[in-house]
Amino acid sequence: MFPIRLPRQNNLNKLKEGHHHLFLSNFRSRNVLKQLHINIPLVEALEQILNYVKFMKDILSMKHRLGEFETVDLTEGFAAMLMNKLPLQLKDPWKFYYSLLN
């Protein structure tokens, strides 16, 4: 059996801080991250995993956004909510909030 050489700390620091942003910039949703499989040697994975742990935790807990936004059409109820005006036809002022949860 051959001894395994662990990477030195200075080798781990060679990866620049901004690389994790380039790595995940193409993903659009958490579903893509759930399907991600890594096919690299174990030693290389151990070297790189330390740099990605905090960033991946932020992505999965939705603390960090991936950087892409989508345009969404607002209904009358949502537009009224943003303008602090309620539509007259609503008997229950919280009715349009219920549709968000469903």
C-alpha cells in the first residue's frame, strides 16, 4: 500500500477567491445543483472542496444569489400591493397574499 500525500496549505491557496463565482455562474436554479455529479480524482476534490464549502452552503440556503433575474408580469393585486393601494373588488385585503402561498 502506498502512502497518500496530502496537499500542503500553500497549494490550497493557489486557487483564487473568484473562481467559485465562475464555476457556478451558469447555473440557473437549485435543481441544477441537485443533479451535479463530480468526476475528478479524490485528491483533487479534497484540494478544491475547502474553497467551495462556504459558497455552496450560501447557495443552498439561498443567502447568495446566482446573479440572474427574470421579468415577471404583475397582476392587478400585486401592482396594488406595491403601490399601497388595494383593488376595490377585494373584500378580503389579504386575498392576493393567499395566491402567493399556493
